[in-house]
Amino acid sequence: MWQAEVRIDLDAIRDNVALMRAGTSAEVMAVVKGDGYGHGMLPSARAALAGGATWLGVATLDEGLALRRAGLDVPVLAWLHSPGLALHEGVAAGLDLSASSVQLVEELVTAARRAERTARVHLKLDTGLARAGATPAEWPAVLEAAAKAQADGDIEVVGVWSHFVYADVLGHETTDRQLAAFADGLAVAERFGISPRYRHIANSAATLTRPDAHYDLVRPGIAVYGLSPIEGETFGLRPAMTARARVAQTKRVPAGQGVSYGHTYFTERETTLALVPLGYADGVPRAASNAGPVQLAGKRRTIAGRVCMDQIVLDVGDDQVSAGDVATLFGPSDQGPTADDWAEVVGTINYEIVTRFGSPRVPRIYDGTAGVTS
Ligand SMILES: *Cc1c(COP(=O)(O)O)cnc(C)c1O
């Protein structure tokens, strides 16, 4: 018997990837960073591969190493490295590693020599996000260092890549400017003798809406999990995560009863309160106090009072609700509120809602067979 659970539909992950795969001639890198956006990195990765992804993408070296330890031997790109990491372990594991600076290219040369293996490198150009990546001013120096290291046999430049600012806003001029800057960066790379097999810039939004940005490889993350990067459009994606819990207790209370810490909610009349055992330690944002939607006994309710660490309370009026009934916080739209509904009331994005539901306290239950080997 479960008290609270996060259910993950692996077949939905597979189908979401297959849908994007069918929409492009590029290869698909399923992004599984952040513990698969809260869905579990390894099962999500396997389901995505079953859907036709040929690459996996992660932020950190450790995430990449964890994929290898689990026996996943497909190409994996890990892209966010502070100086001084054990990059040789990544090289030895055959991970593709991103470099945005001369310093990192040099570290990768050292790592390659230590691992006695050519390092597979993706050079990152900052085309406007001003996050990771070499600025256009720094780009030639990075290319020069990389070209030399490649000639020496220490590295192989497998990719040149960048990341969008505004792909989730259809037709935003920044996207066009970034595509032009990316094309310029690729042309400069050519002049240094670098013509990578993989040029890539498209996240989920660009994968779904900008075929002209697909190049050789697309890098969808959120869409893999069935959530849309673009408000009001679903693209036929199926949300993979459902968060729910069984009511722990119900009680009748009189009118005027204050509910939960600080009594920020008062009952209007005699009513039934239902206690749902999920709280902010489990991923429910505290900002959803008096706002978060929950489906219970066939109706959509709103959290009454503050979200606590372990629990929330619903005011269900005179509806028939008993301890043990299932309350659904979010999931596919036919089952109640969605992660998008939660994002809206909390003032965040669906990405953060699902990624927060990765607490070890709530068991993740996997449905479906995609990527499951017996
Ligand atoms: C997270 C991330 C992605 C995936 O972005 P989505 O918007 O989830 O598709 C792709 N590339 C990079 C560099 C990222 O950090």
C-alpha cells in the first residue's frame, strides 16, 4: 500500500521521443539532467532510447558517469564543468564533454593524456544567452587551442553547439539572431579546420517549432517528459509524471475554523477537511499555499491554508471523502490538474514543478515497458 507516489509513464517518454524523432532528420539527444527532470535519470534514459533517441544529454560529469555505470553505452554529452574536476574519468568513460574556454580545452588535453584516450569534445559558442559558451570574441582562441589539440591527437572535436534564449516565444527575433551568430561561429570554426560531425542548438521548443534550427542533432528535455515548452500548445505530447497521495485523515469542523499554520484559511461553514500527505519536502511548492489545485473525489479543489513540510489540507465541503481516497496533484490533463496549472498558480514553469518532485521520500513507480529489460 502506498501513501504518496510519483508515477512515471515510461511509454509516454518513449512516445514523446518517437514523436520528435519523426519530425526531424536530425538525431535526438534526450536530455536527462536533473534526475531526468525529476522522473528518474536511468529509467527515463532507457525509455527515451527505446523511442529512438541516439544521444543522452546531462549537465554534470557525475550525471554522465552515472549513466555509464548503469551500462548505458550510447553517446552522452555532459556540458557544465568547473575547473579541476576529474575529467579524465569522463574521457576514460567515453563521455563527450563540452568546452567553452581555452582553459577547459587545456584541461581536456591533460585529461586525455591521463586517460590515454582521445577526448571527445563539443565546443560551445555563446550566441546570446550569456550563460555557458565562449563569446564571439573568445571563440577564435578556443578554436585555435582545440585545433592544435586535435592535430596532436589529444582531442576530437565532435561537436560545435549553442543554446537558445527565447525559442519558447514563437517568432522571437532573438532566435533568428542566434541562428545567424551560430552560422557565423561555424564558419569561423571551418577557417580553423574544424568541421564537426554534430552541430546542435535546438532545445525542446526549437525541436518542436524551428526545423531550420535542427542541424545534425536536437536536444529536447522538457518535451521528452511530455510537457510543452510553449504555453497553450501540447504538440501531441503526453505528460509522463503523475503526483498523488492517499488522504490520511478526514474530519468535520465548524464554520470559522482556521486551517494549517498561521490560520491563513478559515472555513466558511461546517465542512469536511481532508489531509493529504505531501508537502514541501516532497516537492509541493510552499508558494502554492491557498492556491495549488488538487483533484479529489471527482472535483478540483484548492489547497486550504499553508503547505506544510509533509502535508496539505483540502476543504471538501459536504462531499463524500474518506481516508484512503486518492488525491491527484497533477498529471495528464484527463486526470485533473496539470504541471502547467501548478506552474501558473506558483508563478514558475512546468520544468520546476516536475523537477522538484524528486524527493527520495516519495516512491517513484514506473508504468509501461519502454526501455525496461527483464
Ligand atoms: C536543459 C537543456 C536542454 C533541454 O532544454 P529543454 O528546454 O528542456 O528542451 C538543452 N540544452 C541545454 C544546454 C540545456 O541546459
